[in-house]
Amino acid sequence: MFVQAALNGPRTRAEHPAVPLSAAELARDAASCVAAGAGAIHMPPRDADGRETLEPELIDAAVVAVREACSVPVGVSTGEWIEPDLQRRLELVAAWSAPDYASVNLAEDACEQVMEALLARGVGIEAGVEDAAGAERLAQSGLGERVTRVLVEPFDPGAARAVGVVDEIHAALDRLGLSAPRLQHSDGDATWVLIADAARRGLDTRVGLEDTLLGPDGVTAQGNAALVSLAARVR
């Protein structure tokens, strides 16, 4: 099972002292994650104030630093919460040169335009599908066969409902003929439930402080590398 390490997301040091923020910290943490079994990295780089950013010079510098440190594909986010102004977001994405891929949430307005902007720059797409409606939207976009992978990622479904929710997503993707590789993950209480379910389905998965601070035993993990090591052992 391929494990992607999600290093930070919007997490702060107040939530966990090991959250990496600077490019140098991201690079060191990514190298530790790859040594622990990760095959790719996902991260939103931060600006000087520690905020998630889409600024091209910061995106490219962080991605290059991380890739040089660990020699695996490195991806970032295009989340509208990082830059709510669509036109500005598209302008920033259009100036990127370094990311191997970027995640696009199919629940966001104008996600199709963001995907087109990534493709125009030669950046791969991780299409984030949180429900069956997201699968429908991906199919309607006409870009379903051009994405690097589909992220099957229900948002905070809860441990009890998680498998049922992803069953619906996978059924929709199958019905619509969307055959791109799938990576399944979630956050909160559903994190380890869906990692185990991904292993059962023979799918790739993701883990890191962005998604959870806890190991499957409910104990706070030391950091991203520890979480990756735990996920890599799930069968």
C-alpha cells in the first residue's frame, strides 16, 4: 500500500509541536517520512507568518527543497480557504513551476477552472471527492481521465459512517467509468478506519498531522514519521 504523508495542512504548533512550517522544516520532516515508508508528500507551504500560501515563489521554493531532501513526488493544495478570490487563485496557480501535483476539491466553486490551470502548467491533479456528487462533478468536467489520482476523502464522516460513505463514492466512480488511481483517506475519528479499509481494498492511502494527531491506539503521535510508520504496517 502506497502511503502519502500529509505534513501540516492548517495545523498550528499549538495543536502539535512537531508541525513543520518553514521550507527547511518541511524538507527535514519529509525526509523522515520517506525513511519511515512514505512514497509521496502533500503539504501547503507557509509564508513568513506561518499562514498557508499559494504564492509562486514560496510554493516553488518549498517544493524544490522537499523534493531534493527526499526524492519523491511533492504536491500542494489549491484550497479556496487559502486564497478565496478565484481570479487571484488562478493567477497564482498559473505561475507555479515546481509541484508534481496539487489537490483540487471538487466541492469548491470553479474547481474545473483550477484543474485547467494546473494542466496548463503541467502540474498533476489530485481530484478531491468527498461524496458521490463530487464524483458526478468530476465526470461532468471532462477531466476525469486527465487527473493523476482521485482522492476519496469524505470530510469528517465519523468512524461509524466512514466505510459506508466511501462505499457510495467508489460505487459512483465505478458507475461513471472514472478509472484514475484512487487514494483513500479521511480525518478525525475516521482516519484509521479508512486507512484500514484502504488496505482491505488494495488502495493507496494518506496520513499525517494534517489528518490526525493520534495513532490508531488513540495516543498522540510523536510526529509525521511515526504516523507514516504506523500506516505502512496496516494490512
